[in-house]
Amino acid sequence: MNPEFIDSLVIKNNTKIIFLIMDGLGGLPMEGTNQTELESAKTPNLDALARTSVCGLLDPVGYGITPGSGPAHFALFGYDPIKNNIGRGILEAAGIDFPMTDRDLLIRINFATIDANGTIIDRRAGRIDNATNQRICRKLQQNIQKLSDIEIIFEPVREHRALLVLRGDGLREEILETDPQKTGLPPLSPNALVPEAKETAALLQKLIHRAGEILSDEEKANMMLLRGYSRYHRYPSVMERFGLNALAIAGYPMYRGIARLLGMVIGPQPSSIREEFLALRDRYSQHDFFFLHVKPTDSRGEDGDFDAKVAVIEEVDRLIPLITDLKPDVLVVTGDHSTPAALASHSWHPLPVLLSSATCRPDRVDRFGERDCIAGGLGRLPTVYLMGLALAHARRLEKFGA
């Protein structure tokens, strides 16, 4: 079924929906363990929710496909992740509210550390702090403002992430990313993937070389890796599609960017997970859809830190009453994708989901974990259909047909 079909069935209602998204929630057992991070965590509140909910597993894009954060989140909100595949450059730009134009090529930078041989030894430059990021962006901007007739813009985002904007005419996005996604390898060349992109690729090669010279005296962030080339275009909002007055509460700019692209109101930028939950509670009367994003589950998974990811899940569990006390009509708890600490990266594994509502048909799942949710009433579901289920349980979809 075309996921956009539900748009034609949307009706008005004053019900409220909360999506609690623990980024990278899905996991795997580490060597010497027989439980995932979620299964190892003490989660009495999530387990109690599971017992009165309908549970299952989600595939963000498709069987065996490891998703990026962009398509995984688009799927969560009912947007076909393949049709609406988007480069991370535009997400980073939207996340910092950068004023985009239709002449911009938007690219995400990962500042990285390379050794004397040009080999990547840290793809995230030790997760440099924000002040260092800002200083490095200023350093690059002061030394590179234009190449040929193309304006060059560097904008800090957070930690090791930054935004690179090429502003000019005739720029193309069909270019190979320079991040090999592994340490122990040199950066890749930004090769053109179509003949029409050769000039843009050559420009980027010059830019990378020049940036490497400028950053050569930096201890950690001495190289930039380029990802997610994208040109700006508009997406229909969640208000236009579903009639939802949505609020997004997220700490990381990229996820605020996704929400902004989909027409959500951007809430306060919290400094802790608890502050996120409190922000939702404080603005609960003003909206009818809430996207609450928890990032550290993913970060600790990417760090390969099993115990730290368990600790984040347990922290979220302790805060669950702040949501359940609001008595939302629909509460969905899941992630965008799996980030097992055992792999220290995103993976293709399906991830657990629970949907709590007075109209759900509770199954026999009594614990919120990957293996438990296999037996749930939702079965194994493409993520893109989750929004339709949430709308149905919120009584926001009318009957189809006579």
C-alpha cells in the first residue's frame, strides 16, 4: 500500500499522540552476554506499558537495509524513506536554521583525525567540543571564502559535525561521499557519480585539499570528511498531510532539522533527557502531536559502550511516568533504527516498538525487549506504516469505502 494513501482518510480530532524515539534503540548481545542493551536494562515502567500495549518489530527501510538517520526518521513520520531519501546536508542546515536557497549545495562535515600517512584514525575527531568546532569553522571561513565563482560557507553544528555550503549555479549532488565509514583507511575522493557532476566534484577536491592544509596544525580535527550532498526542496508538512499541530523536542540539530522540514514547531533545546520530558509536559496543552527524541542511546551504541547505552535506557525508563501521567490518547515508544554496541554502528536489525492506546488490542508481551516483541500483535512492520496506526488509534482516520 502507498503510505501516502492515509492522507485521504485524515479527519479532525482533538486527540493527542506522543512519539518517544530512543535513537538507535535496537541492539545485539555483546560477546559473553545473552541479552541486548534493552533486554539487559531494568525497565519496569516500559515493561508495564508493554503489558497493556500492542508490540512488534519495525523495519525502517527494508529487510537487510541499514538505514541512515534521515530515511529512518522520515519513515517514522509516514514519509516513504526511499521516495523521500534526503542527504544529511540539508538536515544539518535545517537543524541550525540556516537560510537555504535553491542555489545551495548542502554538505555535512565530519571533522576527523588522520595520521601522517593520511589514514583516518578517528572519524569523529574525539568528539571535539562545540567551542573547538566553532573555532575550526571560523579558521576555515577566514581562509576559504570563494573557489572560482562559488561562494563557500562553513557553519558549526555540534561536536565534530559542521555544515559546508557551496552557493552558486550549476552545482550537482551526485558525488561520492568521502567518509569510508571505517578507520584505518584514507578518505575517499569526491568522485562524480554522473558526468554532469564532474565540475562540482573537481571543485570539492580542491576544497578538501585546501582545508587539509589549513587544518594540518590541529591535534584532532585535521581533516574534514564530506557526507550527505543535497539540494534544497520542500516537503509537505505533517499539518498538510495529517492535520497535526506538531511539536519537536530534540537536542541534536539534525533531528530538529528533520522536524523543521516537516513543518513541526521546534521546542526548546534541552541540555538533558529529563529537560526534554519536562519540556513536553510544559507544552502539552499547546499541541496534539509530540516528537520526543533521545539521542544518547545512539551515541553510546556508536561508541561501542554497551553499559552506557543500558544506562541511558534505564534513565529514560525512570522518566516514563512524566509522559504516562499526561494520559495521551496514543503513546508510541520505539527508535529510528538499531545501533548495537556490538557493532558500534547502525545496523539492519529490526527494532522493538510498543503502541499504547485505549483502543489497542493488548497482546501477550510482558517485557519491552527485542525477543519479546517478536511475539507482539503488530508483528514485523515497515516503519512507514506506523504513523497510520497511530492516527487510527487516535481516531483521526475515517472509514475507507462504502
